[in-house]
Amino acid sequence: MVTAIITDIEGTTTSVSFVYDVLFPYAREHIPSYIKNHSQQINVIEQLKLINTEVGRSLSINEAIEQLLQWMDEDKKITPLKNLQGMIWEDGYKTNGFQGDVYEDVPANIKKWHDMGVPVYIYSSGSIKAQKLLFSHSIAGDLTPWLSGYFDTTIGAKKDHQSYLRIAKEINKSPAEILFLSDITDELDAANQTGMQTVLLIRNKNDNSFQSDHIFAENFNQIQLNE
């Protein structure tokens, strides 16, 4: 019996190309100017403090910018980087007109699951702010009315099973009643350690290279709940 769903974003609800070809390049281009123009704002000051904590010393503005760019080049999942990316993307959604990408099977299914009384939550390495921006400005319109909550790396790393226990406690559900959707086997393994049900999303039908003990689906249409 599934009473709640947690879903990843990248490769699961949203194409990897949108993240790497649209969002990441936009953030990388605008990090220097955004931080310099907003360095006196409280929310940016807080992130700069977190960067200092992460590296273990006090950085100048220019050094912090270089550190952020280095983390981006290394594809690090570090909270202040993700938070600042979310702030920059907010400007992008509002001024550049790009929309959040979602696979065509996603909107109808999250609405269906919501209407069935099965809440849908997002868990992504991207910040909660970035998650909300993507789904509120999606190519299918505002999908946030059908989403019940959001989790990011502040709850824990996605490959750490303790993170999934924390989420289960937060949403007041038994892990055995939760279905976790992702395209990353290591994340599914971590969730499965807690007793969660899992589905591996294989969006590329030509990808026969994966090996997994998890149930898999090519899209959300193939996921059947409580039937």
C-alpha cells in the first residue's frame, strides 16, 4: 500500500539536458555579478558565511565566487551553492522567460496521485527554492498545487539512508508505505534500506546498460499504485 510518493527531479521528472544545458550555464554566467550586486543582502550574506564554514576559512567576495565556480565545475552538491543557484534562477525565470522542463507524462500523473489522496513530495539536490521555481514555472503551467512538500540536501545526502528516514518522519509516514522514484540506483538503494518501495526510471529506452534489482519504468504512466 503506497500512501505517499517522493520523486527525484533530474532524469526523473525533468530532462538532464534542461539542467545541464539551461540552468547550470545560466547560473555559472551570472554568479559573479549576482553576488557582487547583492553582497549586502541578508540571504546572500548567509550563503557566504556557509561557504566560509565549508572551506574552513574566511574568503573575500572574489575568492567565494571562484570557489562557487570550482564547485560547479566539479558538480558538487553543496548547500550554499545550491541556494545561490536557486536565487539566480529565480531572476532567470522572471526575466529571461525560460520555463521549467517536465516530461509530458509527469503533470497528469502527479495530479492523479494527488486526487487519489497520495501526496507527492520532491527530493532533489537542488535547493527547495529552485524546486519550487521549476514546478511553478513549468512548461505545463503551475504544478505546485499538486505537490505536498519539498526536500533538499539540508535534510541529508541523497545516497544516505538516514535522509530517507528523516523524510519519512517529517511527513509522518511509515517508510514501507512510501514509494521513491529516481533514475539513480544508489539513491534507490539508500531508500530501500529503510524499507521504502522504489521504482527506477529509465527514460532512455535504448539504455540497456543498467543492472538493478529495483522495479523499473520508462515513464510515470507505467507506475501503478494500489491496484
